[in-house]
Amino acid sequence: MDSLFTFAGGLGLFLLGMTLMTDGLKLSAGPLLGGLLNRATSTRLKGLATGFAITTLVQSSSAVTVAIIGFINAGILTFRQALWVIFGTNVGTTMTGWIVALIGFKLKIEVFALPMIALGVLLFLTGNQSRRAALGHAIAGFGVLFLGLNFLQEAFASFADQVTIPSGDGLQILMLQVLIGLIMTVVMQSSSAALAITLTAAQTGLIGLHGAAAIIIGLNVGTTVTALLAAIGATSNGKRAALAHTIFNVSSGLTALIMLPFLLPAILYMQHAWLEDPQLATTLAMFHTSFNIIGVLIMWPFANRLADWLNHCFIEREDDITKPRYLDNNIATISSLAIPAVEQELNRLGALINGSICQLLTATTQQALGQAKALCLRTETSARKLSQHISEYVVSINRQTMHESDAQSMATLLQIKRCYDAMLNFMPALHSFDAAQINEPTFLAEAAQFLIAEEVTADAVQNFSAQYATCRKAALAAGANGRMDVYVMETKLNQLSAIHKAALKADEALHLRSSISYNQSVVSSEA
């Protein structure tokens, strides 16, 4: 019973340490992660190296995949570029095995784990939510992770005579071992923890080399279940990334099963040639890395076709304008990725509203006017739903810790959203709009320009407001001296006011968008 509690506590500490380390590294290295993904994906090899390097740093292929989804949604990465980063993350995640094999089993863990926890907590407490605090978070997590590994080693040493894991060379036994690895990953939702348990069991003699290798194949495939679960409710790009991850892992897993009788002896031969006393954990870490690299080589000639096929999958959501196209729940935990996604969705919301009002103002025939009115009604309903989705997403982002610059950007985006919500509130006044009854072609043309302009000067705003004042004064005069029915005058004044306010709100949103600090980096990356 004591051994069981030691195992459970050790596993809990390992998972806690992995979570602390990953969250801390995401916060401290978030901008660095973005910069690497942004610049170093121009070729296949660069994409592979980038995915490998970032996953090795963050120790979470899921976190990097989530980041990739955010950059695809923001238009910074094409899916072809992202595909190679995803493949690189699968190789990078095998570095957990090397850390466990080369550090966890060769050094006295408590000698460095406890000081790391102390240092990490000190940095966290004195960091005042800065990047130093996030780094302390990660260092403490690293120490807790190895402390958990130490308890796992103790537990497995006690289990050695009490627990029997299926072993043998038959196909049934092999598939059962693969299934054990898959189930371990699904239950723990962490391939790193499952890998640490497998390496520890092998190192303490609880399972043989071939059995441990089969379990590692299973846990490698098991990570796809986590990816597929994360894809439920994700954006189209999120689903494509999850499917690419699944195809790669299943392909490399099947290849590893087929090559198992040849690959393990080859690794053992190389180890005996290079090392005096090769450890079982090192052999398994090398096996894990090897078959993922082989998976990359298998994918090399088919990657472009795979990317093209995936780009044609999951497009049905994008046809429904009420559904968010860029807001992915998986990236809501990383503010540096979630905030640009909100900006993209707000740009889309603004384009829907501005486009429908502009089409109404520029309609030149009764048929075109009827179509524009119908579009305005549909847009008003759809845009309100989309705005609600954005609000709910912002709430989920605000539950996370974010840097001060991200908080400022979020405040600006909320101001932009208020501008578009105000424009939606002005649209009911235009349900009965008729340009002929308004009879102010110059004012309407200027308003339409405001809605589609990429830049508006202060003088243009002043002239437009002056023009509105003139039109308003003329309408009031016509109503006062009986040249215009009072009810017609009221309708005209309400519509002139709605058009004027909507145009000014569109201009305000335009200026707010240009003030967001990360805009320039996004533009430069797309050029």
C-alpha cells in the first residue's frame, strides 16, 4: 500500500511539475516563441528545426501545436509552413525521454531538485508578475518534475516483485503492450508522464526492452487522442492541425511496429559500439527519437499533397458568418496568441458591418436597394451573434495571467468592439432607408468612403461633420416651413444621424486598430 501511495504521489508531482514548467515557459518565452514561428519557417528544414527547438524548450507539443493554430488563424503562417513545424514538435517531444534518461537516472535527484524548487519560488515571489516570475514558475516546475520522478523510481523498485506486465514476442502480446501505452497517455493526458513511467519501469526491471518499446509506440499514438479531443469545437485550422498530428503519429507508430525487430537491434549495436555501459532508458529514448525521425522521412515526399488535402477539409464552418473563424479555445490560454485572434475576428466583424452599410448607401437602383436592405438585416442579426461569441471569448482570455502590453492591447480591442456594437445599434434606423428620399448624394458618398477607407485625416472628419450639420439644418428648415412632412423630416433626421454616427464610429475603430502595438510585426511577417 505504501508503494501505491508513493507511485500516486510521484505521478502527481511529475504532472504538477510538467504543468508548472510548461505554463511558466509559455509566459516567459511567449514572445520568443512567436518570433521563432514567425521567422524560421520559410523552408521545410527550418520549420522542422523550429518545431523541434520550441518543443524541446517548452516541453509540450500540445502547447506548440496550439501556438501554431494561432499563427495560422492570424495569417502569419500558411498551412504548408505549419505542417513542418507540427512534424518538428513530434520529434521535439521525444526530448523528454532523453532528459529522464540522462538526468533522472544518472544524477542524485534531490541534490538539484530541491534547490531548483527553492530558486524558482524565490524568483516567482520577487518577480511581481514579470517575466522573471514566469521563469521562476518554470524552474520550480522543473524541480518538482524530477522530485516526482524520484518517487516513481522508489515505487517501481518496490513493485518489481509484485506486479507483472504482459511480456513475450507474439503479435497479441505486442498489440496489448501498444494498447497499454495508448491507454496510459489517454488516462493521464500527458505522454511525458506516461514516458517517464515506462522508462522507470524498464530501468527497474519491471518490463523488458521490447515490451517498453511497444508501450512507447502506444503512448506516441495516444497523444493523437488528446489532439482530437482538443479539435472538438476548434476552428477549421485547429481541426486540420489535429488531423495532421494524428496522421503523422499513426504513420510513424505503424512504421515503428513493422521495424521493431530491426530497429532495436540496430540501436543496441550502435550503443555498444559508442558507449561502455549503455542504459536501457537511453536505448528507449533513442528508439523513441529514431522512429519519429523516420516518420518525418516518410512524410517528406507527401507533405505538400497532405497540406493541400487538409486545406480542403473542415470548410463548412467558414460558410456560417455567425461562427467565429479565428477564435480557438485552445489558444485562449496564451494571451499573446489569443489577442491577435480577437483582433482578426473584430476585423471580420467590422468588415461585415461596414460592407453592408456601404452597399446600402451606394445602391443606385430600386433592385440594388432592396438587396442591400436584405443584406443589412441579415448582417445585423449575424453580427450581433458574432459579437456575443467574441465577448464570451474575451471573458475566457481574461481568466488567464497576461503581460501588461497584452492587457493594453486587449483594452484597445474592447474599445474597437464597442465601436462596432454601436454601429449595430444605429442600423435599425436604416431599415426604411431610401437614398432618393434622403436626397443628399454628396453626404452619402462621403459616409460610404469613411466606411471603406484605410486612412482618414482629421480635416476629412471635420468636413464630414460640417456637411452633416448642413444637411440636418436644411431638413429642419424644410420641415419648419412646410416643404417637408414632419414625419418624413423626423425619419430623414434619424437616418442622417445614424449614418453620421456610424461613419464616425468606423473611423474611430480604424484609428484604434492602427494603435495596437503588435500590428506592425504581423504586417511585416506577411510581406
